Amino acid sequence: MKFRKMPRTDMVLSEVGFGVWTVATNWWGKIEDADKAALLENAVEKGINFFDTADTYGDGFGEEILANVLGHKRNDIIIATKFGYDIYDPTPRDGHKERAQKFDKEFVTYACEQSLRRLGTDYIDLYQAHNPKLDALERDELFEVLEQLQFEGKIRHYGVALGPDIGWYEEGEYSMRERHVTSAQIIYSILEQDPAKDLIKLAEEHEVGLLSRVPHASNTLTGEFDHGLPVFDADDHRAHRKNEWLEEAMRKVDRVRFLVQEDTRTMAQSAIQFVLKQPAIISVLPNFTKLSELTEYTSALDTPEITDDEQAKMDELWEAGFDIAEPEPQFREI
């Protein structure tokens, strides 16, 4: 494992981190409980020390599982969690629809206490506002309570996780430029580079550490869909998207297969190396759903880095929209 230091802190994170949402929800497919624990335990054995979760993952389960499986390793790992969604509202959630958000002092204080309890710890290394909108970030109250929690030793540092989907440049810019957050979590991959490219420049300018999730663009860069389109489980968030996005993504993937080096670097490993080519990105958060993925993705750090020539070719492809043509219409014989 290799490590990078979070700017303006003493935290040193593994370049590959663990996004706990895969073992706390069914949004990326179902995983048996024993396999969830095995993934977390093996992640530590492979050198991962950074675990990113949220109170909303499984309505607290994403924090509880860290305490149950890795509680004895608390002093050896860095825990990031998130706040802002009202998971305490008894109103049933409608599928994957966003919950109501709260960023007032009373709620954030309460949410932090509950996260500490579920995590079985007396401090959180990195406390992230979860998908905050600009109006929430512009209110001083949010950052006053975060400073207070930091003063009390309940959180060490605070940041923002931008989302839920791609975008949110204004929120990222404001957080870095005006609020001087420690970190910002973004979506960045070979196939999804805007507005991440501009956020990367801002992060370098303001000494903000970036955390990058979904490096495999919903698994299109892992080889999982190379031989046909899958049928996703009903709980899988990808089941709620039209097949067109996947078909287009796979045409783009075909344009970057030159990155694969036989017996040396897979497409999935190339995707991780692409993200880590950016020094401002401190840790990348792939989706781990099975041990073979854990082995392959952590081993990416031992593969050849993306060369400047490869990067230049990737930049050209990005600017050209990957040079993909619209598929020819398929006519049914009658």
C-alpha cells in the first residue's frame, strides 16, 4: 500500500480507501453479512487505513459495522463519516429518493453524537457535510458548530462530500475558497471528468485534499459489462437508469482499452492509476463487493503508472467526446 498526506493535517491516508456504502446498502448489489466482515478485515490486511462511511448508509449500519468489525483497530485506521440527512425522521423513504437535509446547529450536534455512539469511538477523524447545497454552506451556523465540535475533540477535521450525482461545482468552489474545508469528496473517473478537473485545480490552489469516489464509473471500467448488459437487482441504483447510459459508456471504454497492459495492468487498475495521477487526490474509493476486487484494486498501486503520453492521449479523447459515433439504428425484419 502507498499513502498520501492530507494537506494541513497530520492524517496520512492509504491511496486506496474503502467506501463503506457497498457493505452497508444494497445499492451495488447484495452481499452476505459474513462477506461484508471479510471485506473489511481483508482491507486492513492489505494496508487500507481509510474508511469512508455516512450515517445515512443503511440508517446507521454503515457506522455500526465499522465498530463491530474494526473496533479493535480504531487507533490504526482513519474514519470519515458524513452528516446532513435526517435519518431520524420516521417517514418511510421512497426508494432512492433523497431524504430531507438539516444543517442547523442542534441537528448537527445531535447527528455527531449519534455517529460517535454507533462508531463506538470518542472522535471522528473527518466529518463531512453530506451533499450540502450552496444555501447551507453560506450559513455561518454550520461552520460554527463544526468548529465547536472540533474544539471539543469530537471531530478532528471537517470537509464536504459533493453530490449526490456529478456536478456541484459552486458548492465545491465555495467550500474551498470561503470555508477552507480540509477535504472535498468528488466523482472523478476516465469517463466522468467534469467538473472534477476544475475542482482539482481549486484544491491545489487552496491546499484541500480530495477524495475520489466511483473511479470505475459504475463498474463500466472493471470489465463487468464487457460481454453484455446485466440485469440489476431492484435495489441496485443502476437498475433505475436507462440502458442508454451504459451502452454509451461501453463505447467510450472501447476507446481507452490501449491502457490495458496484458499480465501487468487491467482496465480496472488503469482506472485507479488514472485517478491517482492527480496529486491533489489523496485517496480513491473504489466499490468493493468481493475479495477478488479488493485484491485487484489494491494491487493497482503496484502496476505501471499512467505515462505522460497516455495521459495526453486520454486528454485528447476527453476533449473529442471519445470520438464515439452514434450507434446505427437497428431495424426489425417484418
